[in-house]
Amino acid sequence: MFQENSQVLWNKHQGGSYYKIGIGCRKEYSAAQPGQFVMLRAGRCAPRSALPQLLRRPFSIHRLIFSGDDVQGIELLYKIVGPCTRYLSECKQGDIIDVLGPLGNSFRVPDKSRRIFMAAGGVGVAPLVFLADILQKKKADLRKCTVFIGGRTADDLLCRDDFSDKGMSVQVSTEDGKAGEKGLITVPLESAIRQQPPDIIYACGPSGMLRSVAGIAEKYAVPCRISVETLMACGMGACLGCALKMKNNEGRYLHACADGPVFDAASLVF
Ligand SMILES: Cc1cc2nc3c(=O)[nH]c(=O)nc-3n(C[C@H](O)[C@H](O)[C@H](O)COP(=O)(O)OP(=O)(O)OC[C@H]3O[C@@H](n4cnc5c(N)ncnc54)[C@H](O)[C@@H]3O)c2cc1C
Ligand code: FES
């Protein structure tokens, strides 16, 4: 884990409230794995904004940025929801951001997993693109894999080409019905599982969606790994603010930053 003041390489609007930002990093980030995250303090890069940020905020590593064979930076996908992400959206090339990372555990892919389903809700797609990048690097046959991306509106359906360009099937749904199937993404996910269960499911998104995915995985006895998006203050196991209740283990808690953010879906109470 490293704490450094890193340069913004670029910052691009993706439509709606979504942006992608490239941030320089040291070469050790080449060992970063999908599911790992960084904690950002973005107050220094946007002098026009009113308040500097005291607490860092967690963001999944969306991609590694390479220059030849060397890692030059990390890419983050973010949605403006509050002060930190507003600051980030105002950052320009050359601005400095305080970055702590890489933190947390990662999505492990068992060797025998051939048919993989991924389920993403909104910005929860961020670590799953990194996972698909790594699977492609490991020569997994991504034509057997499907990603299910859900959002409230069409603006929330992100990164579809990042998966389809690798040969993955992409299914989308929106709550307002403006793109893909109308309704929650867990509906097409469950119907695909009913037809032919995958070897494993990976999911990231809001807690309601993760609860539903965990329930479906349990119902069809499919292994399922989820990345949770809890509130975090320190990101390092010090503040105990990201506690999650363990299933079948009365009174015991796990911590999203230190034990996760990736968990076996069957191990948590939602
Ligand atoms: C491991 C991890 C990875 C994450 N990766 C990403 C990512 O790749 N891209 C991204 O855009 N966001 C990600 N998040 C969520 C991001 O950290 C929060 O949205 C962050 O708090 C935004 O900071 P802010 O100051 O802009 O808004 P805040 O003022 O912190 O939050 C604005 C509003 O959103 C609510 N909120 C904040 N965080 C969460 C949360 N985790 N779940 C539900 N409600 C929340 C707050 O209660 C508040 O009402 C991740 C969170 C975790 C734990
Ligand atoms: S965020 Fe502080 S213990 Fe997890």
C-alpha cells in the first residue's frame, strides 16, 4: 500500500453524471487485482470548490493504464454523488490528488471456472471491467461468459463495449425501460441461471441488488462473489465504520475494507 500525491493524466465526461479519470501511479500497481480499490482525497485539485475533503473516499480500480509493458496509471470510473466526486469532476490534467492504495482483496477466479456471469448495477461495473481485462489476459474463453448490466436509465448503462469487444454476451435492463429489458437486472440474470447455471457469479452494485443476487445464487447453488459498496472512512481497518454482519456467526462482523471489499455472498447478512 502506498500513499502518494499523484498527477491527473486526464479526466473525461462519459455522459450523465459519469466520468473516467486517469491518475499516475507507481510501477508497483502492476500487481493490483480486480476488486482492489484506492482511497482518494480530492480536495486539493479543485480550488474553485468550496470545501476541501477531510475524509478519503473509496473507488474501485477500473483499469490499469499501460505505456508499453509498464503500468503508468490507474483509471477510475465515477459518478458524481457528493463533494468528493464533484471535486474529481473538476480536476484537470496535471492537478494533484492524494491517493492511498491499492487496498483490499480481489475477485479470485478458480481455474475450473469456464462459464462466468457478471452482474453490475450502475457504477458497480467499474471493477468488473478490470476483471474482464484480467480474464482476457489469462486467455479465458470469454465467449462463454455473460455480463448483466442494470441501471435506472440508459445513462447508467456503462462500459458495454468493454465486454462485447472481448466476445462476452451483454444483457442490459433499465428501470424506466428506455434501454434493454424494463425492470431490474436480476430478472434476466435469474432466467439465464435457470436455463443453465454458470460456474460462478461476480457482482458489484448497490446493496439491494447484491442482496437479490446473493439470494438467486443461493437458490440455484451457484458460487457467488460480491464486491460491496459500504461507506468507508479510513479504508484500512482502523475506524471500524464499514462493519458487515456475518451469516451463521452470531454477533460477528467483517470489515469491508480489511476483509473485503470482495466477499463470498453466502457469508454476509444483507
Ligand atoms: C470498495 C468501494 C469501491 C467503490 N468504487 C466506486 C467507484 O468505482 N466509482 C464510484 O463512483 N463510486 C465508488 N464507490 C462509492 C464512493 O466511494 C462513494 O460514492 C463516495 O462516498 C462518493 O463521495 P462524495 O464525497 O462524492 O459523496 P458523499 O458525500 O460521500 O456521498 C453522497 C451520498 O451518497 C451516499 N453514499 C456514499 N457512499 C455510498 C455507498 N458506498 N453506498 C451507498 N450510498 C453511499 C452518502 O450517504 C450520501 O448520501 C465505492 C465504494 C466502495 C466502498
Ligand atoms: S473503513 Fe475504517 S475500518 Fe473499514
